[in-house]
Amino acid sequence: MTNANSLPYYPRFIFSCNDGKYFSTGDLDFFKFVKKRDRTYDITSFSSGDEVDIYWENDDGKTEVIAYTVDHIDIHQIKRDIDEPTKGLNMNDCTLFGKEKKWIMEIYIFLNKIK
């Protein structure tokens, strides 16, 4: 078996939450902080309407779990040549977490906090 996380390139997932929180990753290990709502198993898909829990680390080192609904998903920057530089500035991008990798596309997941 080839572990997908050992590949040198992968889609870049960008999570944009309506409460101002956000993160970006191409590292599948980072998905341990994102779970389907009230589930413990590894997440394998995202669809509009899904409810997810994100485990955020606060400044004091404590973990805060916030529930969100997937509002919509956009796909951008689909690359045929991963060595081709990305042009322009993407205002929806944010801080990258996990291992830095070349990315073959950007998958934006827009989330709404559940009240």
C-alpha cells in the first residue's frame, strides 16, 4: 500500500469558517482535527450540508471543539504541471498547517458555525 500522505504533492484543502477561523493543509495527518459531527473515525469525504467538528487549539494550549455545517465547496487552481508557478494573490488563502507539499489543486471548504 502506498500511503497518500507520503506523496510529494496533494490537493490543498482550505477551510474558511464564517466565525473568522481558517486553516489550510495538504497534510492528511492534519485531518485528525476534523471529524464528522459526533463521530470519532477518520473523515473521508466532505459534502454540502455535512456537519463537522473541528478541534482548535487555543492560545493557552487547550482544545476547543466547534461544530460547523459545510456550506459549499469550490475547486480552484487545477494544475497540469505542478512545477508551474501560481499566478496572482488568492485572498481566500490562509496559514498553512502540516507538511508543506506541492499542490495539484485547491479545494475550498466553506463552513458555517452551528449555534
